[in-house]
Amino acid sequence: MKRILVISPSGEVYDHDCVRWYASMSFAKAPEHYHNIGDAFVFDSSLKLLRYSNLFGINIRNPTEREIERYNAEYDYVFLRGSNYLHSAMDWENAPAVLEKLRLPIIAFGIGAQAPSKGPLVLSEGTRRVLAIIAERSVSLGVRGAYTADVLWSQGIRNARIIGCPTVFRNNDPNLRIDLPPLESVREVAYTLRREVDPTYAKDLPRYLDLQRDTILDLSRRFNLDVLAQGEVEEKNILWGDPEQRARNIAKLRAENWLRGDDDPLERLYDTNLFYADSVAEFEGKLRSKDLVLGYRLHGNLLGLANRVPSVYFTYDSRTAEFAETLQIPSFDVFSGRAFRLEDYWDQGLFERFNRAYYQRYREMRLFLDENGIAHKMLDETEAGRVRPAPAIQDRAA
């Protein structure tokens, strides 16, 4: 049983490996605070893969020398929660100096690179230092896909292993697969909302928003559709705010032309079928009740797939495209200029590509943990009670 330090935890841990948002930053105390609960999905899922006795969030900003010595004496390794760290605006604060003082293995657990919509990706000196330290302190770095592996290769880092994201493996099932029911039997659908996006990465914001709104409305006419927010302040105020907060945020979304008045079907949907939760367990429970989950939220869709719920990705930047490629998830390019038709993706052949990719990536994640000496709960095929031959998939990055 290992003792773990974690860089960049996202939420408070309870019942050993369950995560919810911090009580000190709850809606009641900070109704205007934005946070992406999807980061908590990744943190929660990481913990569910690992065997450990103690977990502690490292002080990466200003630890004392005494704290550094305690870390070195009392803990077995450090893990960096998977996230979108490799982009030009990333601020590591004091992390390079702190990590250099540690004598512990440092595990990158599904990190990713984000390409801008225009121009090359430029990494800061701090990012290059952090990557070099992790590469030296681990047998392999766990990255989310081939693009990130290519970025590391360009930095002289040769020990990247493509593992995807812990979220999709959270139930420790090597034999997970998606088998589509008849489309006419689908009733309950979740749409993972993402209104906010950085224009640095999404190249056409009107198209990004209009397609999202139009798709929600189209699907709501066909299914019982819930709109799942993952951090948007306005949606949380509409759900949890007092009458004044609710009215103010409805007015704001009307001013932005996202909501369009009392006769707007999306506004009516917000009245009855809007959902948000500050605990991963509650969010997962919602998704488990669905026949289909789709939309713009990368980790919300992954959480559905982890629970054997079919998902279709809407890709709009290098990050979403990389995840879809790594796991061969059926995906629709938001900027393709085409209309979205669910029937085009309700194809078992497309989901067999996901089933095959999941099978391989699960094995890669397990191998990644094993080769880095990380105690874990991931079952192999024998332990899961069924053995089948491993299909071959070729990566384009070492």
C-alpha cells in the first residue's frame, strides 16, 4: 500500500477514493466561481485505479525545507493528475524548483498537449523543465494520445506511453464494450454542455455555439433529453440560485442569445431538464440512467462510456480530436460544415473500433502502472474471468 503525493488535486476526497468539489468553494459560498467538475472526474477515476494507504496534496507553491524533507521521508511517489498541461499559457508557479528537490518517482497520469487553432505550439521553459524532471523520474510518462507523444518527442522525451485517460477505465473492467441497442429503443439521452471555450483553440465561436444549441433542440424533440452542465456559472445559478440570481443569469444568457425568451424551447428545457452536480458519484449516477450520452464535454462523455453508455463526441480542438483518435470514439467535427445526424453514428461497426481500442488501451494503462511500480486495482483478463486475443492497433508515435 503506497503513500502518494498528488500535484493539482481537483476536489476533496472522501470515503478513501471518492471526490466532490471543495466545501469551502461550494455554490452557497461562491456562486460566481467557475470550476470544471470534469477535472474531478479525472481525479476520482485516478484514485479508483490505485492502491494506496495515504494521499496528500503537495504544496507546490511555497513548501518549506521541512515539508520537502517530510515528503521525501514519508511518501512513495508523486502523481500529476491528468489534464491539459502542455499549452503556451500554462503557469507551473514554483513546481520545477519543488520537483527538483524531491527524491521520489513522479508519475504523469494521462497528461495532454493543446495545439492552438493557428500557429505552432510553444512551450514555456517551466513546462520543458517539468517534463524533463518527470521523464527522468519515471520509467514512462502516461500521455493521452499520439499528438501529445509527438510533442514530447520533439522535446527529446522518448519514454511516453499512450494510455488515454483514467476516467474511461475507472470501473477496472478489461472487457468493457459498447453494444448498441436499436435506435428506436433509445429514450433517455444526456447532452454534455460546454458553452465556454477559449477562442485560441476553437476557431469559429458562432459555429461552435449555434451547432450546440441546434443539436440540443433537435435531440430534445426526439428524446427525453437532459442538459448536463459541468461548470458554467450561469447554469449553476439557474439551478441553485435564489430568484434574483436565477433571473439575473437568465437575463445574461438572453443577452448573449443563448436563451431567447419565454417561448424559447431551450429556455423551457432549462426549466425542467438542466442538471449539474458537485460530486462525481452523483454525476455518474445520472449518466448510468441514460441510453446515450453525447456532446461537447470530453470527460462527461468518457464517464458515460466507462459505464457502458454509448457516446458520440463533438470534436472542436486538438484535445477532443486526440481523445477520439486514441479511443476510436465515434466523433463529429464541429467545423466540418456538415449537419449532425445521429443515425450516421448509430453503427455497431463504429463502436467495434472503440471496443477494440479500449481493450488495447486498458492493457497499456495497466502496463504503464506496472512498469512504474505503482500498486493498482486494474484486473487483467484472467482475473476478470475471460481471456480473449488482443487485437492489434498501430500507434503513429513511439
